[in-house]
Amino acid sequence: MSINFKNQITTQILSIRRTPLGKKIKKTKNKKFPVFASVAPGFSHSAFKEAKLKIPSLENLHITKGGVSFNSNFEDIIKANVLLGIPSKILLRLAKFRVFNFNTLENQVKKIPFEIFLFKNSKIKISASSRKSKLIHTKAIEEAMVKGIKQRLEINQPLESPNPTEIKIQIRISRDNAVISMDSSGEHLYKRGLKTLSCHAPIRENLAFAGLFNSGYNGSSMFFDPMCGSGTFSGEASIISSNTPPGIFRNFAFENWPLFDIELYKKIISEEKRKIIRKKETIFASDINYNNVLIAKKNFTNTEPGKNIRFFCSNFFDLKKQTSPGTIAINPPYGIRVEKEKNFLKKLRLKLRKDFYKFTLVLTIPKSFQDQYFTGKNFDCIPFVHGGIEMNLVIGKIE
């Protein structure tokens, strides 16, 4: 989305500021919304700690099924999208009600102030799910939602966008309880806007971030990513070490709302950019596959966080012994190489204890791979699912 488009919308909003819609938009900016940050299974506690640390103004922050919930105004909704590295989506809870038939659904939808989230010509995409409820036909639920929204917009005469975009709205019905949410993020938040190329089975950025966050990594010591692939772990390490907001390089769905305040957004981004630390080269990313190294370099060489990453081609087992402690993160190519090499985990254990002793380890391995060392006896193990494979995120001190 271009800045010109955003400025056009801002001009429109200024022109209606004394109208009922303009007053409603102004009033809503300070309203506290119930918000849900969806998180990959196993990482809700990590997401809670991160949100509490980075946005202390969040109210009623608590862990809930599938993520964390809190109350926040529009400013903190922006910050949640820009600053938090672990969540997948930031959803605004617009309404919650009991529903037994489609007439009730339409009438309840008409009560929601969609004119502050949607333009007259916005492309509406409804995502519906239903379980153990009287309304079970998701297509009919979506149609009823669209009908109710359009009736609401016709009555309240919303703005028209010069560049209409798709706006995603969720409705989840469980045991006849409906919850309607606006997707403020757009694309999943693990899509940072940095990487354009990927290798086979890369770990998602928010999971890599969660692993580093749980390990206590803060950029004060050296970092090794010796099976870097497309550079996910080293990219997230560079974001953490330089105090760069994970979402600063991308766009969000909330930028397409009439509620969006471009000046507030610019202010938040400007303040966060001033907190970025320019670091010297402390992150070392390598891979045995030269093509992977080239891909990783292309992803990060021309980015600000990538300036403190050194890329080189090397077999992990040929790396020299390290005398100063640091952090090492490994996402092995378990789909290709590890399955063929049955003693891989034994070799990995011996190499780590010999040459990376006292380092903090962040390792992803399939649950099906058995090794007495990489277990809950010696490390913290967080279960998660990646590409349909049940995995463990192994975190702790190499001893």
C-alpha cells in the first residue's frame, strides 16, 4: 500500500471529523477492545511474557486457549502487531452473543459498528466455523454475516476507499455461542517482510523467535546458526540483538481501516526506530550447502538487521572449538539428511559438548528421534507441530 493512498484516506477522515461518523471514529481510537493474540501450541506462556515485557500498558493480560488475551486501545493494537515476535495473528473481538437462527445472527451483526473498520467498497472475506451448534452450515453463516454487514454499512454511510482491499472477519460458533473478530494483522505475523527466498522445510520466524526468547538470548554474546538454511534463526537473532521490532518491515490489515491513524502509526514507528541498536558482527550463519548460504545472504544482506550477520559455507562438524560462551541455534535438515544418518544426533551431541561447551542451545528435532541427551532431563523441551511433524524445541545449557 502506498503512502499516497494512506494520505488520501486521512484527508477523507479529516473532512468528516465533525460528522457522526467522524466523531465515532475519534471516540473509538481510545476505546478498549478485547483482543486475542493467536499463538502456536506450546508458546502461550512465552507470548504472555513477551507481551507483558514489551507493552506494559495492556490491560487484563492473561493466557487463554490458543494464545493470550488482553484489553487495549487502537494504539496498543498497532504496537502488538509491530512489536511482538511470537504471535501469529492479532484479532479484535467485536462481539459475543448467543445465536440459534440466521435472523438473530443478522440482527446481531447489524449492531456492530463495521463502518469504522470497513469502507463502503471494501472486499469482505468471512471465515466461519461452527461446532455443536444449531447453525452448522458455514456457507450460510458467511452469507448471513455479509448481509448483516452490508445493511449496517448502508445505514451508516461509510467512506469509500480509492483502493479497496480485502478485509478478513472471523465468526466462530461453539455450542451456540458466536464470537466475531476483525483480523488486524492480515498476513500471518511470522511473515516479517524480510525473507523473499526459502529453502526446504524452514522453521517459521515466530517459532524461531520464541526459541531464542525462551533461551534468554539478547545479543550480548556471539550467536551461531550452523545449519542456517534460508537464515531464519540468524535473521530472528539479528532482530533481537539490534532491538528491531519484528513487524517494522511489513504492512498490516489495520492500515486499510477507516479507524487507521497514519500520524499515530508514523509516531510509533519513529519512536521504535530510535530504539534500534547498531551492532557489530556477532551472528555467524553457515551451511554445508553453498546454495543455502547464497539464499540466506540474498534474504538479509541488504537489510538493516542483516548487517551484523556473517555468512559463510561450512560443515557444522568442521567448525572450530569456541572458548567464549554464546548461543547456538540448530534446525537440522531432518527431512533429508538426518533420516539417512542414524547416528546424526549422537554426532551432534558429541560435537556440541566438545566444541560448544557451556553454550546455550536452541534445537528443533522430531519427537520420533530418540536420544537420551536431548530430553527433558537435560533441557527444557517445548512440543510443537511443524509441517505436520510433531517436534520438540530443545532449549538449555550444553554441559
